[in-house]
Amino acid sequence: MNRPIKNMTYLGRQYCKDVQRDLPTFSLVDLGADKWNAMAQKQNTKMFVEFHNRDAVSYGEVKDWVNSLKNKESHSAGNTEAFMGTF
């Protein structure tokens, strides 16, 4: 499963004395809030569908679900879901 990394740019390889080998080097790319929020919406919706076995009526339903998980100290979704971004 090789997916492109969206927030890094490959720069090349650089020799590292500590491990005595060439290592890949990267530069971080600032994606901006709109891009991060779009990725969060996509991931949150995907996790909603996987958890509930149905499509959400709207993204508002997904946000309500995510916020309910954030507000609980522990929840049945466990640590398998990753929720990110702002709403």
C-alpha cells in the first residue's frame, strides 16, 4: 500500500555519520487549513461509515459523532480511529 505523502517533498539522500549510510531527506510542505480540513472531513466520514455501517445523512452528522467521541473520556471506538482537523 504505497500512497503518496502529501505533506512532504523528497529532497534526496544525505550521508549520516551516526548510522554510516545515506538516508532519505525530506522537506515539510505547508498544506494550509483548507487542505487539512478537507482531509479531516474525508477521514472522519470514512470512519463514520466503517463504525456505523451506513452513510451519514450529512457531514453535520459526522461532526456531531466526532465531537461526541472527543467529549467522552473513553469510548467504544477505541484507538483505531484517527480524528484530525478543525470544524
